[in-house]
Amino acid sequence: MRQFVMLIAVLAVVAVCHTGANGQPPVSGTYKSLDLPGGTFLGGRFSESWMSSPDGRQTPGNVAHLESWNGTTLGTEWSISCPMAVNVQLLFDFVFGGTGQMAYMISYSGGTVWLSGAGPWGGGNPSYTAMVTSFTETRTLQYVGGMLVAHDSNHSLTAQFVGYPTRCVNLEISNGVLVGDTDTMAKPATYPSFLDPSCGPTRTIGHWDDVTAITLAVIGCTVPSEQRSWGAIKSIYSE
């Protein structure tokens, strides 16, 4: 009898882990930022802290920070905090005589996504948190006369919701545009703070962008191999 009660308790814990401890999961669907036709959520702003200066924008160890922007306040609807650049790959270099374009693929590791429950994906919770599983950025830089005059970028992110392991978020940013960097000016307070790898706002150098044309999809995803734990549970309590 004691073993049966313990089995029921274990199954209850597993059920909580797989359905989420706080209300309903985010609502599945595809959502677009307000600058796109049919958009329902805010665009945002991007800051990336640098490891070094000048022009440390393509350096492993840099840390990204993105937040929604409603015209006056950051982070009211969504945010992405602390993915760290771990690999920077040159895709092409068409700069000749100091003028032209070059592009990089930047891979990040770690980080979290936060979504307000008041967003269009809201399922009843005050907010949702997801752990980043994949994050890449393709960044194209424009040079004129040996000077960087612009860069644009797109981002692709996947994350798995905490408490809802069968639910994931895919986020695509199709338009990131450089606004400024600390080599030429101070970062305005209206852009996300520069973060370090431990997610503290201790860094003081980096660049900042506006990000628009965002698509966010809440989708189903595969539960990792802990599903096999059911067999282990049965073997323990079948004696």
C-alpha cells in the first residue's frame, strides 16, 4: 500500500512538470509585430555588450539583450536576456579599397525569453519564461572609405517554455538596423542595458539596434528523453 501511495505521488509530480504549475500554457499560433500586416505585438530594441573596444561587435563573449519598446518603456511585452556569442563565422568579405560589404554568422549560447501573459499568446498566466535552445544572427556590415557606416541583421531563435516542456517558441527578426555604438556616442537609456555573461548590467561598451519585422510562433516541440522515466518508475514499484 505504501508503494502504491508513493507511485501516485510520483505520477502527480510528473503531471505537474509536464502541464505547468501555473495555469494554462501560452496559446499556440503565429504572431507578428505591429509593423507587419495583421501585427499584434510590439517591435523592440537590441543591445549587445562588447568584450573589447574599438569595434568589438564580432567578438565571442559579447552578450545580447532585446526588449519590446512601446515608445516610452522597454520590456513591457517581451524580452530576451543574456545569450552569449560563442562562435563568429565570416560568410563573405566584399570590401575592396575600404568600400563594400561583409557578413558574419554569429551563434549564441544560453539566455532566456520572457513573454508577458498580456500579449496575444497569453493563456492565463501573468507571464511565461522559456530557455533559449538555439539563437543565431546574420549581420551584414557596410563600409565606405574604410569606415563602418551601417549594419543590418536578422535573428533566429528557438526556446522551450519552463513548466510546459511540449511547448516551444520560435522567433524570427527580419530587420535589425544599427543605431549607434559606444565608439562614437553614449548609449541612450531607451535601449536595453549592456549585460555580462551572468546577466548583470555591468558592461559599458557595445552597440544598439532597432528591431522590426518580427514573427513569433508558439508551437509544439519534442519532450527530451526524460519520458523514459515511466519505465524506471514501473520497475521500482513493481516489486
